[in-house]
Amino acid sequence: SGSMREYHKFDIVKDIVQDFIDKRKHDKLALSIFADFAYVAIPLTYDKKSIKRLLKRIDVGVAGVKATALYEALFLSSNIFKNSHSKEKIAILLTDGMDNTRTIPLSVAIDTAKKYNIKVYTIGVGS
């Protein structure tokens, strides 16, 4: 959302994500983006260079600036794992706010993550 511009939070988040990608040697990764709405920018892939390249081009506003579709992001990210046979499935949500779009109920997002045995970690980014 637009609040990620404050205190350079979005730049900090991008640095954290790039560092995380560099440390994942043999994992498939995906990238979802959310603000007013959520979407999967890159589905599960071993191509970390593509993820990092796209991450450099993404800026605040690409998914809107007024809201935080956190539950929608969890729901869509969980569905990425629908056909995955991986033993470990993890979703990391980086956010500076709470869901305020009401596009997906929290219970639906949580049930979808549980359905695919996904561990969810939320990292709050503050000022």
C-alpha cells in the first residue's frame, strides 16, 4: 500500500526479500504482491534471477496504494501450492498493516493455508 513509502519501508522489504532469495539454494520460490488487490507475480520456480529482476522493478503502487489485501494475498499464495508435493511449504507475508479490503474472509485464507499444509510467517514492517 501507499504507506510502504513512509520511512523507505518498501526498499527495506525488498532488501530483506533479496537477501532471503540469495540464501535459498535449492528451494522453489514464488512472489505475490498485494495492496488494493493481490496477485501472483511469479509462480513457483527455481529461477531466482527472474524473481530478483522483477523485484527490482516493482514499486509501491503496482497493486494500488489505498488498501492492504492481506487475507487475499494469503489465499492466493496458498493456492500456489495446490499441486506442490514439497514436504515443506512456507508463506511469508511482509506487511505494514492489517487487512482492510474484506475481499477474502480471514477464515477462508487460513483454511486454504491449512488445506495445503502451509506454515505462514507474518513479518510486520514498522517505522
